[in-house]
Amino acid sequence: MMRRALSLAAGVAGVALLLGGCAPSAPVNETAASSGDDVTLKVWSWRTEDIDAYNTIFDVFEKEHPGITVDFEAFQNTEYNQILTTGLAGSDGPDVPMVRAYGQLQPNIEAGQLDPIDDIVDGLDDIAPSVLAGAKGKADGKTYAVPLATQTLQMFYNKDIFKENGLEVPTTWDEFIALNDTLLEKGITPMALGVKDDWMMPIFADIVGSARYGGSAFEGEVLDGSKTFEDPDYVASLQIVADMKKYLTPDVVGVSYTDSQVQFTSGQAAQFPGGSFEIATFASQAPDLNIGSYQVPLPPDAVSPTPVSPAYADGNFAINSKSKNKEAAAELLNWLATPEFGQLVADDLNQFSAIPGVTYSNEVMQEAWDNYQKGEAPYLLLVDFRYGDPLGTAVLGPQIQKIFMGEQDAAGAATALQDGISQWFTPTP
Amino acid sequence: MPVTKTRRSRHTGITLSRRAGMVFVLPALILFVIFILYPLVTALSYSLFDWTGIVRGDFSVLDNYVTIFTQLPYKDAIPNAFVHNILLFVGAMVFQNTIGLGLAVLLHRVRRFKRFFQTVYTLPYLVSPLVVGYLWSLMLSPLFGPVNAILKGVGLDALAQPWLGNPTTAIWVVVFVTAWQWVGFPVLLYGAALGGIPDEIDEAASLDGASSWQRFRDITGPLLLPAIGTVSVLTFIGAMEAFAIPYALGGSAGNPAGATDVLSLLFYRTAFESGSSNAIGTSSAIATLLFLFIFGVALLMTWLMRRAERRLY
């Protein structure tokens, strides 16, 4: 009997082993610092696809800063959080880790794994506040990292399909509706959207609805408690999402995110509401695809004065509080906050730099960036409502799926969102 | 499965001293303690503390357990996911003990190409469940998938639907794909058990005039009971721990709208994707409860099967 019990225990212990993955390791005594003047900085990242580009970029840094060598290592994105957690807890971790932004950064800050950099790094004041917020501690308001990139959300469109059908980028809501109706009449799917993947839903909601509920102004009101997500303006923005269903593929609830990318890049759909991170994907999947982007025009009764591109910071570089090379690490972070590095991010990584004053040689990127400069808003649920459990995005995503299935209405989804985030969020008047 | 009661091997006559026996057991025991017992116990201990990231805070007794039963999203997500795990178990049991057993009996009686078909039925079992899941999700895609295309091609347009996007069909797709992948396992086990039943019994019953169905019901069936018990317990464990196929078909959130959520996905989300700084505490509580449930029910099932076997023979 005992043997049977043990073999059963062995069989079911997989769950516990899974948990072993996040086992905190005991702090190890720091060993003596390396001798000599030359310093090697260990930099960790989750961008395995950018290893070559980063090596090129850090070559520039090494040339300008003799005596410092950068050892860049990248790990699988999906495994990175666990690897970093273990690395920062031990003595063998990176000097300068790439860290997540906003709420996902807080566990590292709360555990005291990163050094505040407000007094160490120059140029932080030039960075947009909503982007820099992604590098701050929620509790103490200190800055812990230099933001790397900005992602903007907008509507991409297939220029060739627009041209063939005599369509133009809409500037008013009526034109936007007319455009989609015309596409429907011509038998072209107006928008490709992967409703089966819940995380894409809040992105779509902000692309079509942020200006309706009022973007940054609404953000302030929700944070100070004068409004909630049950506010009529927010509900109306979700109603716009519901109304867009007729412009999506029939059976869209079964379409995955990757399916929707193929739908757009293969020319089966005219538009793709998505993040700037799609630009590189589109370019590699369909190099001949002629794309542009625009901000969805102001819907009726919109609270925002202008159309907006919702945006958020994506990735930061920080200093490990256990690093033995803090001086060199500070030197590197200062360089990461310069327009010189920002331009390299734009040119070599094809990302929007968080540092102002950067130009983009890629036309699609420059167009999206110019639009963002004309009207910006926070990607609200990511920027402000990822600081507790459940995440705002994790609540709204499935709710919007239910809207598309016909199992939920806009008001019900808004209430569910408010109930969800109320588990941990308290407004600060 | 008889448990050897003496350490002395009847076949070789070699006698091991108690100490020598322990030495042989030791390596396995060390591995078991390091990789199984230790994580199990630590998971239990983690669940009793309050965590800030990876820094352990105060001893919180059962706070984490109270949280997962009283707070959103857990108080809704746990029952939802649990029901799906049970559906997976029931679905797999039905599939394996009808089609799986049927195939095994068929292969046992019609011995031609037995090996070939055994291999064919076991093939999906050899492919990673993640791969199986992704292949099925491609086949069921409403945009590019062949399943709907075939249905429409033969005029069954009404049946073509977003299989994985419709909450009422999505969980059944998970059940079906899981059963499809695992059907080779009971075919093998039942095949081996059938091979172990002496032909003489069957022949004797046949001479006495028992029909084919009577022979199956009164002879083969009862003699298969130990195999059915083993398959049931392993199926139960597999269904409660299901992760890879639900993940491949519906992502970590159990899309759409939690329709394919299972307990392991909920654990994964809580541990690695939640916004909670106490993720270790709550996820450990979920893991501990899941373990205790699986362990308890598996022991109970084993005990019941033993009792049933004893009554039969």
C-alpha cells in the first residue's frame, strides 16, 4: 500500500514541481569584486530576437567608454521573469537587467532588488510622464529604471486595398463608419481582430474607445475616485466596441491573434487595430504589404478634444542592487537615457524610443509616431490597472469576448471591470 | 498488482541483508526527497505565508486559502475551472472505456495487423500535447481550418462554427482532443490485460454455451477490473493536472472568456501572470489544495478498486 501511495505521490507531484520554478533562493554571500580596472557589465534581456542588434549598439557604448565591456545575454521572453527573479536573488545575476514596466516591475522594487536612479541618471525629466511612470515604484514614487521603448496603439490599414476601392483615411466618425460599410458591401472584411485571444481585447477597446471616455482626463478622474469604470462615458466606449462586431469576420470569436495577423497580411482584411509592435511582424510576414496607420476619428459625444493613440512604456533598464559594478552600471544607464541611444533603438531595434528627439527612417513608424505626437493617451488598463490581482486587462478581455458572443452588454462588462479592480484598487483623492 | 512481501527473491535465491537493501533504495530515495518531497513540503509552507514578490512576509495561517475562496477572481475561477477538470475526467473515462476498450478487444480477437494498429493508436500519445493542441487549433480555425471548410464543402454549413470560440463547444473540443491523444494508452493496457487472460477460460465458457457478450460480461470484464482500475486512477490524475492541451487550445486565460479554464491554468496565471505581489502565497495555496484533492481521491479510488477486486476473486 505504501509503495502504491508513494508512486501516486510521484505521479501527482508535477504540480508541486511546477511551483518549484518560482522557489526563491537563499541570498548568497557576495564574493570579492573582480580585480583590475576593466569592468564587465552583465546585461540581461528577454529580447532573444535582438541579440545581434544589441551587440552592435553596445559596441558603440564600449568605444565611447573604454574600460567597460558589456556582456549582453538574452533569455526566452516567457521564461524571463522566473530567470530574472532567481538571478536578482542570487549573487550571479546581471548588473543591468532589462525589467518589465508598471505593475509587473513592482515585485522587483518591493523586494529591494533594484537601486533608485533619480539622482544617478540625467535626462529622466525629458521623458513623457506616462512613459516614465512605467519605471517608478508605486509606493515611493522613485524612479528605478530608464525606459527603453514606447508602444503606440492605432488602426493599421492596407494602402493597396484602400486605393483599389477608392477609399481614404477617415477624418470624421461618419467617414469611419462609411468606410467600413463600403468595405462590407464590397465583400472585404473591414477589420482583422483575434477575439479568441483575450489580451488583444482591451487594446482594441482603447483604439476605438479611448477618445470617447476621455483618455488622460478620465485616467485622472478614475485614479482620484471622482469617477469609476461604470461612468456613462466609459460604458459608451465599450458600446462602440460592441457596435464594431459587424465589421469583423463572422465567427470572429474563434479567430486567434495569429489568425488575424495572417488575415491582414494576406490581404483578406483591410484594417488591423493593433500596437506598434506589429510593424516589424507585418514587415517580416509580408514584406510587400503596403501599410499605413491612422487614429480612429472622434466618435459622437467624445470627451477627448482630439483623436488619440493610446500608448505605454515597454521595457526598462535598471541597476541590480547587488551589483558589484554600480559605477559602471550608472554610466551605462546614463548613456541609455541619451538621444544617441534612442536613435539606435529606432534604427537598429525598430522600436519607438522613450527618449524624445528621435527620428524614424521607417515611414510606417514615422507616421504612427507623428500621429501619437498629435494626440496621446495612456493605454489605461495597462498603465494604471496592472498593480494588483486581478489585472484590469485580465478582467476586461474576457468581458469583451462575452460581448462579442452576445452574453454580456457594455454596462455589464464595465461593472465587472469595476468589481474586479476594486479587489485591490483604492482611489487616492 | 501483488505486493512482494519478502525481500528474498524466489527466483534467484539471493538474500539481501536489510542494510544492503537500504543501500540499493537510497539513490532513489534521495532523488525522491530532493525533487518531490521537498518541493511538496515547501509549496505547503509557502501557502501559509504572506509574500511580497519573492520576499517572505508574516505567517498568515490560512489567509491565502480564505482568499482563494472568497475573493475575485478566484472565487469564480476555481469552481469554473474545477467543473472543466471533472468534465475532462468524465469525458476521458467514457472515451477510453468505450472506444479504447472496444478497440483493445477488437485487436485481441482479430489478431491481424495487431501491432500495426496498436502503433497507430499510440502515435498521438507520442507527440507532445502542445503540438497536438496547436495542430487541432489550426484545423478548427474558422478562417483557414479544414474542418469547417470540409463541412461547408459537403453542404453542412449549419454545423460549421467557431469551435474554439464558442464557449459551449470549446470545452468539448478540449475533452475530445485530450481523449483522442490518450486513447492509445488504454488500448495498450487493456491489450496487455486481455493477453493475460488464459484462453482456456473463454473456451470452456464457450463450450458451455455462453454467448460472446456473456463471455465478455462475466469473464473478460471482471478479469479486466484491475486494468480498468489502473486506467481510471491514471486518467483521473491526468485530467486533474491537465495543462498542455488546454493551454495550446485556449491560452493561459482559458479562452474564450474562461470557457476552457482548468485548475493548472489558473495556478499558472496566478503564479506567473497575476498582478499580485502575493502570487507565491495564493498560487501555492491552489497547488496544495489541488495536490491534496488528487492525492485523496486517487487513494480512495485505489482502495475502492482493491475492495471490488477482493470481492470478485
